[in-house]
Amino acid sequence: MPTASAPARPQALPAGTPEPATLRLAATELTLFIREQIGPIWGLGLPVVLLVIFGSIPSFHHARESLGGQNLLDTYMPVLVALALALLGLSALPSILASYRERGILRRMSTTPIGPQRVLGAQLAIHLGMAIIATALVLGVGRTAYGAALPRQPAMYALVWLLAAVALLALGLLIAAIARAHGWRRASVRPSSSR
Amino acid sequence: MTAVVEVRELRKSYGDTVAVRDVSLTVQRGEIFGIIGPNGAGKTTTVECIEGLRTPDRGQIRVLGLDPGRDHGELRQRMGVQLQDSQLPERLRVGEALRLFSSFYRAPVDWRALMERTKFGKLSGGQRQRLSIALALVGNPEVVVLDELTTGLDPQARRDTWTLIEGVRDRGATIVLVTHFMEEAEWLCDRVAVIDSGRIVALDSPAALAAASDAPQRITFRPAAPLDDALLTALPEVTSLERRRGEVVVTGTGNVVTAVTSALASRGIVAGQLRVEQASLEDAFITLTAQR
């Protein structure tokens, strides 16, 4: 019952069928990201759940003098988007990368043609993609289910969003680079225990 | 014979600690080359420099004619590596790991035959070790560097792994093996470098190292008839004799085996359950690394 009996008679695969390594890496990292559940639950789930709660409170739909005639729900929309970015950038990304470092995965990758940089690149791309999905979800659900206002200046909104996303992901990389022990990471930014 | 791995006057220190003081070695194509030594002797640092994971402070390294620091792109295609304690993501499945790693290489072996759905986190220590070996070989490498190959494996799995490594060598790969199992080095390696305190203290075939160690030989037997100790202790080759649980244990050097058996034969005493323990690589290792 060999689980990973190494190749007994190694034979090279017929040439011409190599899988693109970067794509395979990205696909594998994405599978793991979803399987880990932390990123999807906190980065996508929490902002949407909060939106549903806020949207269901009648007083959130009343225009308020103190907000310049805006209602609370519209005020909270950017906050929810920022929350999704922060959870992905400051929690999901550093906890994945720090565990990769602790387990020697980045070192192992350094000994393969793929190198550790592309692992970081794949993770950044996945988190950025998730942030886009989270933003679309918050805006879409807010608009269709609760009549929340959409950004009035889409181009400016996209620019500010991108700056925020890049800043938070960069912070996440910094945390992953300096956080050595489990404890520090969990104490600082981790919203919940995973394992 | 072509040199596949060449290390010349390697030196590497971490802060004030000198891990590798002066190591030079050459590994020929098709060879299984062992590196043994006590903990902290610099074995892992040496192979990490060969793998390109560390930059030497001094000295020169060539692997397949390439510089591990400068030409790592090309070298990583042709070198398979097993690190001492590297793990994989907990939830990565075995088949996914094999598929992922095989995608890194130009001419990988077929990983599908090794497919398994178990997640890494659910594997036993021995299974993890076997996966780690499989991942080192999946790229069909010309050079394989294995650090602590069979640690955590049970005796049967260890034997199977040795057979596997011999098979990899037989198809032309060159293997550098760090181990602390003397039996493993004795079984597998064509040549062994003994490293102690960052230096190579001996480099030869396991048999030659064992022979040079001049360790005493031990003969154990159960005499069929009463035996007078003086008969054997009088022999010049015998250094000591003791009795243990009805058995006679004779220690000696040189041609002690012939001397003892002929002395016994001259009195017509049959030596039952006769065993001879000869100097092994382990004896050589202890002799070599004790004299610091």
C-alpha cells in the first residue's frame, strides 16, 4: 500500500505535453486557498454577512442630517469593502505565507525551477482576485437587495480601491516577512483560530 | 569519469560560528556519494551550498559544470533535492503535489502512477518521507541531493528506499547522500566523506574506511567442551577474553580468527554458534570523529 512509492522505473513523459508550471502553481494555490477556508470565509463571507445584517435594519435606510442626508447603509458600503481588503491582506495572506515559511515550503520551492518568487506572486494574484470578488459581491448585493448607492465616480473609486488593496497586501507581506512565531501573528491580526 | 559535483575549499560561517571550515570533494558521474558526520559537523550546510540554497563565504562549487549561485535556473532543472525537514501545505493532496512538482520540469517522470488522494497532513512520518523522495525524483534529475534520506522510515521501507536509490543510480543519475545511518552509507555509498567540525577527516570507500580504522574484531562462540581460557589468551593475536551467559567472547586484532579457530581445532573443541564481528564503518566513524 505505498502511498507515495517513488518512481521505480522512471521514464520521461513523452515530450510536448508539459503543463505550464506557473498556471499549475496558481491553480494548486487557489485550490488550497479555498480548501483552507479562512480566506473565503473571512474575506468574502464576513463583509457580505455584515451587509445583510445592516441592510435588514430599517433605521440604516433613514437619511441622516449628521451624515449630510446620507443613510447609514450607504456610509457603511466603503467600510465593508475596506474590511474585505483588510481581512484578505492583513490576515489571510500573512498567515498562509508565514506557515509556508515555517514549514520550509518556500525553501523547498527555491530548489525547484519555479522558485519562491512565483509562489508569492501566485498568492498575491489570488488575494487580489478574491478582493475583486468580495468588492463586487458587496456592491452587487448591496445594490440589488438593499438599494445601496453605487460609487458615483467609478474611475476614482477603482483607483482608490487599487491603492488600498496594494497597500494592505504589501502590509500583509511585511507581516509575513517579520512574523516568526505563531503567537505574534495570531495576536496581531488573525480574526479566528484555524489550526 | 566526469566530475558531476566539485567542491573546492568551501567555507561557510553563520556569524561567529564556522559551520564549514574547509571542505573539498569531487563526486563522479553515476556515483553514490555519502556524507556522514556527527550532528553540527557541517554536513547539511555543505549540501545546502551545493543545492544553491546558501552562498559560500569562500571556495568554489560546480555542479554539472554550473555555478549553483549564478546558474541556478538551469541547475534546478537538472537537480533533484530532498531537504531535511521541509513539509508541504497541510491540505495539499499527494497527487496534487506530484502533479505540481512535475509541472516544474522539462522532462518529468510520469506522476500519475503515484497518484493518491490522501492529504499531506494525514500522512504518517514514513509516508511523508517517501513523498519527499518522490518529489526529489519527479523531475528526472541528473544529480540528486538527499539529506537524511531514510529518517523516520521503518526497516522494510528503508530497504525499499535503498533499492530505489540504487535503481535511480543505475539509470545514470549521480547521488549525494547525507546520512547518520552507518548501515545506510555502508550499503549504498561507493565513497563516503566523514565530516567533523567543518572539515573532511576521511574520504574513501566504506570498506577501506572500516579496514583503516584498525578496530578490534570480536569472536563469539559457545564451546562444545570445557575450555581453558589460557589456551586462547596465550595467543599473541588475542587481546582479551571474557565469558558472557555461557558464551566466550574473544577480542583481538590481525589474524585472530584463524588463530582462535585453529587453537580450538587442535584440542578438538567445536565452537558452536560462532560469530565474527569485524570492523564496520561505524567503528571507523567513531575512531575518526572522537579524536578532535
